[in-house]
Amino acid sequence: MFTHKLSKLKTRLSGLILFSGGMLFGFICLLLSLSSGSQFTPMTAIIVPLFFCTFMENGYSLMKQTVYRTESWNETQAQDKFQSFGKGLNHFLLVKNFLGTILSLIFLSTIMVGISYFILKYEKDFSLNREFYIQIATYGVYIAILRRMMDPILNKLKKWGQILLPKYELDPTGINFIFTDKDLSHPDRKFTIHVSFDEIIEMRLLNFQEAKAYLRYEFAPNLKQQSSAPKEWYAFLKNNIRPKVYTKIQSGGSTILLRGENLFYLITVNSPDCTDILAAYENRTKL
């Protein structure tokens, strides 16, 4: 729970740094364009706001991605000295990165306030001009038009990226994951993994940020799982031996976590919603 909350807060602060940095730098550029010695051209006055809008958009996206369910995963207990050391090292690095993010936010705020102060104090000859109005108009066009156009475009790109993701089918006993990998020597061969509901101890849906944090702070410390994952996947592709460990995630699709005594799958599938898997699993466990 500690790892989950700290990772979530770090992501929010990183988003805040990007958002506030873009906003404050944009404000400074507006001040500079009012100066009598401004070197802004009409083209610069268009490019600069768009550049800082991307910072603000990315920052907003990071902060928005942390607004998810409040429950956290059940953190696994260390099974041996190597895993215990790995978990301790990852917790230390998370705290270190978290403190670094806070210091970066303080440093950025100090720099922005300092620059604004010196501009306002030592530049007395301010005047409204064409470049200032172009910047204001660019921000307005971005908010009113371009930003609304971006969501459908990004959603379309995500859908294209989901084509190569595995699909799934439910049957009375479990889940069949159907992978898009191809065997050139046997073009008709399908790579399918069946996971029985009876062998699943924990199942949950994660968004992309949760999945990344889980991989880094829960999966990575388990050195045995981490080293065996590529070997088991190769054995599956070559000899159709079902892997015990499989981890592959991306921002598109839906990511689901499956854990059992001899099972660890963190997999993104080609589906906008996997609630039917959760419902089937819950119905099975009630029997």
C-alpha cells in the first residue's frame, strides 16, 4: 500500500511539474513579447504557445491518469533474501525519486518566480503588440479547436496500436488468451494460452500507470520471475509449453493482472473493457 500511494503521488507531482512549467514559461514568453526589445516574430509567436501547450497537455494527462480506484494491490511478501533485497532497493529508489520530484517542483517554481520578478522590475517599457495578440489567439485556438481534435486522433491511434494485442475468449473453466504472434514455418498455427479460474488467487484490472508501477515495484524485485519470463515465452513459442510468467503492457487496450501459486500474468488485451472476465471469475468463485 505504501508503494502504491507513493508511486501515485510521484506521478501526480511529475504531471504538476510539466503542467505548471508549461504554464509559467508561457506566461514569461507573454511578458517578453510585450518588451520593447522583443525578438518575437509572428511565426515564433505561434510555435512557442503550441510548444508549451504540449507540456501542459502531458502534465494534465499524467495527473488525470492517477485518478483511479482507491484500493491498492496486495503487495507480495519477499520469499528469499534476493527478493527481499530487491524490494528494499526498489522502495529506496522510489522514495529517492519522489524526493527528487518535490525538489524539482520547488526549484522550477523558484526559477519561474525569479525570472518574472526581474522582467517586471527592470523592463519598464511594455506595450501591447501584434506578437502578444498572436500568442493569446494561439492559446485560444488550441483550447477551443485543436485540443478537441486531439482526443479523437489519439483514440484512433490507440485503436490501431491495439491490433497486435492478444485477444481473449471466456469458457466455463477459464480464459483463453489468443496471441497475434506468427510461426512462419506453420502459418496456420495459433498461439493460445488457457488460464483456469481455479488456479487464480488474485485478479484485478489496472490502468497503464498502475501496471507500470506494479511491474517496477512488485515484479522487478522478484529476480527469479524476471529472469525466467523470456525463457518461458521462448519455450511457449517453440514447444507450446505454457509460461508461468508473462508481462506485456501498453497504454491502449485493457490491462489485467492474474496471480496464482504458479502463475503471474500482467497482460494488456485488445479490448476496451475486461469487466466480463472479472464477472466470470467472481461467479466462478461463488460456486
